[in-house]
Amino acid sequence: MTMRCPICKQSVTWEGNAFRPFCSERCKMIDLDNWLEGRYRVPAPLDPDEENAAGESSADSKGELD
């Protein structure tokens, strides 16, 4: 099975690849750095209280702009 490295897009085999899904340790470390520096983000649903607070603050700011 072949696939593309998510970092450099080079074709890489799945079987026997110690760095899969990456092509090399270098690409694996680049990806780790991206996570550690916050370049990747996983969206999380808002809590109902946070959602209400966000809605109220945007409604307040709309009233101030008019």
C-alpha cells in the first residue's frame, strides 16, 4: 500500500515504514512541531454556557455599532 506523506507529499509505502504515515523522521518531527506550536487545532464544541455568552456579547456589540 502506498500513500503520500502528509508533510512533503512524497509517495511512501505503508509496509515496513517505521515512520508511517510519514516518509522520514524529519517529516515526523516537523508534524510534531506543528502540533506543539499550535499550528494544528482540533475544534471542540462550545459548552451551552459559553455559547450563550458568545451570543450575548455579539448581540451587545451589534447594538453598539448601530
